[in-house]
Amino acid sequence: MKELKTVNKPVRKKDAMQLLTGQPVYTDDLIKEPCLIIKLLRSPHANAIVKEIHTEKALALEGIEAVFTYKDIDQDQERYTIAGTSFPEFAPYDRLIIDRHVRYVGDVVAIVVGKDEKTVGKAMKLIDVEYEVLDAVLDFRQALDNKTIVHPESNWKLPVDTGADVKRNLLAKESSSMGDIDEVLKKCRYVVDRTYHTKATQQCHMEPFTTFCEIDPYGRLHITSSTQIVFHIRHIVANALHIPKSMIRVSKPRVGGGFGAKQTAVSEVYAAFVCYRLKKACKLVFTRKECFTASSPRHEMQMHVRIGADENGIIKGIDLHTLSNTGAYGEHGPTTVGLSGHKSIPLYGKQEAYRFTGEVVYTNHMSSGAYRGFGATQGLFAVESAVNELASLMNTDPIELRLKNIVKEGEIMPAYFNEPLTSCTLDKCLIRAGEMIGWKEKGQRRILDNGKIRSLGVAIAMQGSGISAVDVGSATLKLNEGGFYSLIVGSADMGTGSDTTLSQVAAEVLDCDLDHIQVFSADTDISPYDSGSYASSTAYVTGKAVERCAMKLREKIIKAGAKTLECDPEKCEFDGNTVFCEDKAVSLIDIAYTSMVFNNEALEVSVSNSSPTSPPPFMAGTCELETDPETGECKVIEYAGVVDCGTPLNPNLTRIQTEGGIMQGIGMALSEDISYGVKGNVIENSFMEYKIPTRMDVGKISVEFEPSYEDLGPFGAKSIGEVVINTTAPAIQEAVYQACGKRFYELPIKAEDIALAKDREEK
Amino acid sequence: MRIELNINSRKVCADIDPDMTLQKFLREKKYYSVKCGCETSNCGACSVLLDGKPVLSCSVLAVRAQGYRIETLEGLKEEAEEIGAFIADEGADQCGFCNPGFMIAAIALFREDPEPSDEKIRIYLSGNLCRCSGYEGQMRGLIKYRDQRRTA
Ligand code: FES
Ligand code: FES
């Protein structure tokens, strides 16, 4: 293969210095004055009907422009979903902009609009609401067939059959299997049978949900928002407002983190509604409290795993049942649950049978959405924890057990839609992660002189690269005066650096400096269609679109050069600066000029790309924990992650992605908790209670890559963004067990739990 | 009430409500490097310098900032570029939303102690949350910055 010049090089992000010097590049920095302020009055009840709402006093306040309530929304009209998904939409149409029936603590009761924050805040306090409070479903284990039905309304609608039975609070169910799992497990010498529970952890993107809307010079609604999905936002807003899609333009400036949260129209619809009604510019910025209580966190799941191995340590089968809590609305509920099985079970390649069953239920909690890992994280916590327990049961080293059983390149993965495994270095990742942490030398448990315990844990993971045969990525490339290129995409760089990595792909194909690629993302009026940046799709799906697009533009440039040189294009070559034909040559700059004079052929190409398969990236993670047996305090000393993401398009950025994913995983494992008050309110509603890791909490994070080469990806690349969060929780769970002798089946594992567990044992 | 502030060596006068925070005031005056990441003084995204010391502008009333030298990242471009280049070379800028607050703290740290230990860097910046980077890339950048200054 040709040596790479730009791809696989650790170049700076194209926007780096703008970000680091604090330039105004985010939605809230770009608003135009005058701009009305929107705030949302939210329900204090988990399930209630608004009997009456009095807004007169609020409206009388000087500076208040409007107050909208359920009375402004036809309650019988077609409902919509705020989930950003491709067709066919698996999300139920279960929302109204303001529903008279509020279904969680935080559901919107009124939209208040005024000249400034203070006035709007005052007005909120002047609104009187009378509620008829109903019983609420506050435990997802009791949702199914509960006497309280979360969605009793007659205009609830499902675009695609998900196996739902809304009268039973069942939103979706699915199952897949191979062989007779019960029979296979019966014959296994070793079986682990456990139930695991993960909670609705929060993405905690540092930039809150923010949307600015204005009416453009053509009278259309122009939405500027911090989103991962400009095209889906257009679709969602059109459905919610019942207006033509042609009347909507959606732009995304820089996005201050998303991690999946911004794959849902959490804030957009309200601002769009106000702007379109009032025909005035307005903005909605969520408070951090709203980000914690009325957003789109990870699905709470309960997973029952049965896993069995024979006397030789061969894993013969996995049986996984997942119960998922979608909360008050359906959004990504039907699609996340499957990943808990499809992205955990296939890791083990010698199974004779497997079964995955999943159910998704409605409750009166805040609705869940997409968070990095999207169900795989939960499933892998369960399955990988079970594999670690299996190793203990068998008295085997958990790394050895895995090396014996993991799936290998060239194999078919029955539990992964029978897709073939076309690229995989998971075995190397696992061996290397063990070496990096000092697995063999240190042993899984040792006591330090000061009485503290050092322990090791391990886990492996996979994810996908885009959604097979669904996701579309596109790129437009054009040659400009002066010989530089514009790359226009519809994917959303939310901090991942995808604008830069996609530019690297284009520069590589076009043989030019990275500086010669100017990149733009994303705007529904300008960008070619892209499903958006989620499901680990951008590097792999949009990246391939960029590669194919650049190849086509190359051909066009050669043709244009050949025309000037009056030669056969077949005989021409292009080195990035010049088109040659034998001893004749024309420069790219001249070709660009030629294209601007008496020309009938645009030097511009658009390409769309989809993939029939979703090649999984892999990761192995090992950790060293230090536990204080007195207090239960446990600290991550080191986390070693080794990733197979195919070719790392930009080794700096893939590394940071991995470090960031591991950090979020540490939070999920040890400190990030969600609990509910008796009324169903989220207790952890600020950074005070919801403890994300600070830089004092992460220990040392070491990252390496074991590249494979994925033929379907751009320059061999697969995805990176999601897989990296998946190993942390199960690896830490195992290390905690090694330290204190107790296995925890629920996250987070807190110091007090460890200390108490020990006390209980002593009694 | 009427206040007069010294922001990035410029005099800024305004009539404000006494309960207005410095953060709200600065954003209103279009010092957009000052971010809002929380309302509980936990994230550090709103950091600015008051007489050279990093403070959370969301926890300071605009009125109380009178008589101090207020510096936002807009007024610290050179230093931000100098240190920022090292963060950029690690790819650790990521989404960038925490960057201005983080840079303010880093600038203050290196003014205060040109050769901070790794541990001191970590402690000094511990109030600046970042959800993207996992902190390691930011640390690598600052350590390299410190070390090249030592040899320069
Ligand atoms: S905005 Fe979070 S600390 Fe000030
Ligand atoms: S870079 Fe996104 S929060 Fe730090």
C-alpha cells in the first residue's frame, strides 16, 4: 500500500486554536439581538392531568411576550417523536409540544417567553396550575401490566411494529436465538446465573442543550442548535409543528459535547414552536438542572445473564434477558435494547447456542435516549461481569479464559446478524492490555504495606460502525479558485474532531496539504444528506463517502486537465498540484481558473455512502484499583485500554476519544448515581450530587492501538467513539471483587457499599 | 445601579440589577469566552481572573468586581495561544466548551508558578471539569509546555 501522508497522522484539529482561545463559536455565542428568552415551566408530579392553568398574572407582567399552555396545542392532533432516527422510525409518536397529561417530574406544562431571563423567571412563579395527581409507575420492574397506563391516549402511534402493547406499558420487545440454549446450558459444567442493574447515567456534555431560532429573509424558520442531527431535527420539527419541511432550515455551529444526548431534539421543538408562532427570534438554553432532570440519559436496564462453559473452559452459550426503562416517552427505547445483546454475546465465538430477549417498558421517569455505547455498555457490563465470575468459578485466569473463547477474524457472528468478522485484533488487544497493567507480574490481588489492597480487573468490548444498511453519509467536494477545496458534510463534529479527520481523508486522496481542504458542517440547506453523527457512523460511513467523493473529483480534475492539454485522460496523471501528460503539464490553480471561464462542467462532486455491514471495533481494558479496606474507598490507579478501530485516522484524536470514554466509564462504575425521591424526582440534579470524575479521580489512563484493516472503511478505518466506554465498568467490578471478595451487580459501586459489605461479612 | 468595571484594561460602565452575577454581565457585554456550564459553582467553565487570581464568575456579583482588574480570555490571547498550542498538539481541545475556563486556570497557574509539579497542575486545575478529554491529553499538553519552558 502507498504510504499515507495525512491519514493516520496526529494533526491538530482544524478548529483547535479557535476553541482554545475562547472564540464565540457555540449556539449561545451566535444569537442575534433582539432575542426573546424562553423558559419551560415543568411538572412537579410524575403523573398528572393539568386540570386548570392560570396565566393571566404572568401575562400581565411587563416584558412577557407570551405564555403557551396545553390550550394552545390541539390535544387530538397527530403526535410526534423527538428521537433522531432514520426511516423507518422505530420510535413511537407519543409526544405533544405541551401535553395536558404530564408524565414525569419535569414534563413541560407551560412555555414562557419574555424579554429577559429575570422577567421570565418572575412570570414562571406567577403561573397557577391545578393538577389531578395520578398514581405513577416509578419502578420499571413493575411497569408491565401495571394498573397505571403511562400512555392511555388514543392518538399514540407506532410507525413501525416493535411488538408494543401500550396498554401493558410495553413499548417494544425483541428476541433472537440460535440452537437450544437451555439444553446447552444444562450440559455445561460451569454456569453463572446473575442479574445486573445499571442506571440512567447522564452524558453531561458541558454545553447545555441550547437552541436559537429566527425567521430568515425568506420567511422560513431557521434553527441554530447544538445538535448531532441537523437533518433529523428538520424532520422532527416539521412533524411537531405540522409545517412543511421546506419551511425549515437547521444549522449546527460548534457543539460543546453530545455523547448521544444531542441525537434527540431535547430543546429544539420548543424554541421552533415559539419562533414560528411569534415570528420573532428567541432562544432556549437549558439550565444544568434541566440537563439532569428533563433530558435524554442512558436507559436504565436490568439484565439477567446465564452463561455456561464446559470442563475445558469453552463458553458454550449465553442467555441474556434485558429489561429496559424508556421512561415517559419512547424515543430510542426500541433501538437501544437490542444492542445489550447484539454487542455483547458475539464476543464469544465458540457458542453452540445463544438467546437474547429484551423488553422495553414505559414508566413515569424522565425519558431515556442515546448515550455513548447505546445499550451495548449496559449489556457488556452484565456479560463481561458474568465472564469474570465464570473465570473465578473455574479457577481460571480471566484473560486466558477470554483468549480461548473470543471471536476471530474470518468467523461469522450469529448473534451479530450473521455478519462476517472482516477485521479483528481483539486477541492482540487483550494480550497487550494485560502486559500494560502488569497482569502476570502483579497478580490479581496483593496487599500493600500500608494495608491497602491493589487489585486488577479486565473486560473486553465491541460496538458497531454505523447502522448496517441504514445510515447514510455524504460528502460534497469542490475545487475553488486558487486550487483549494471545500469539503461539505452533514455529519456533526461535536468535539470528536470529525471535521478534521474527514478532511484528512480528502487530503490523502487529493494529494494535498490539509490546509487546502476547507471543511463545513452542518446545515440542512447546504450539506448533502447525512443521517447525523451517532451510532459510531461518522468516521466509517461519512469517511467512506469523503474518500469516494475525493476519488471522483480527482478523476474530474484529470479530465479537465486533459482537456486543456488536449490529451487522452487515460494517459494523464495528477500529483495534487499538476496534471501531467507526457511532457505537458497544467497546474491545479490553472485548472481551477479554467473552470471559472466559459465552462460547462462543474468541478464539484457529491457522493452518498452506506454500508451493508457494521464492522465492529474492539477494545480490551484492564485496570488496577487501590482499595482501602477500612473505608471502602477505591481509586483507579491505572486503566490500560487497547483498541482495534482499524486504521486510526488521527492517532491523537482516537487516543483522546479512548481516554475520554474510559473516564466516563470510571464515573459510571464508581460515582455517577441516579436515584429518585418518593415523588419520582431525580435526586442527583446538579454536579454537586451527580459526581462525574474530576482530574483527581481518573488515575493514569494508558492507551494503545492494535490496528486491523477494514476494507469497507476509509483507509481501513472503523469507528472509535463508543466502544471505548464499554470495558471500564465490568473491569472495575472485577477488580473490586478481587479487593473485597464481594461481587456487585449494580452500578455505581460506592465506597460505602464496599465498606458496608465488609462489615456485614464480619458480623 | 451604576457600576464601573475594568475589563481587559478597558473601562466598562453600565446600569445593572444588584443581583447580577459577573458571569451574566460579561456574557451580556459579549465576552463570550465566559461560559456557563452549571449554576452550582462546580464546573469552572465561567472562570475569569480577578487581579490575576482565577475565580468563578458565576459566584461573584458584578457589583463586587468593581475595583478589581477583570481579565477574560479575550484579553489573554497571547498566553492562550502559547499554552493552547500544546493542548492542540495533543488533540485535547475536543469540544472546546471547557477550554476557556481551563485556559484561564492554566494561565494563572503558570504565572504563579512557572515550574509546577505534575501533582500541582492536577490539583490547581481540579475545579475545571472536562467531560470529553479524560484529562490526560490536557495534562500531557501542560507538562510539555512546562518542560519546553524549562529548556527554552
Ligand atoms: S458556570 Fe459552572 S462553575 Fe460557574
Ligand atoms: S473538551 Fe469538551 S468538556 Fe472539555
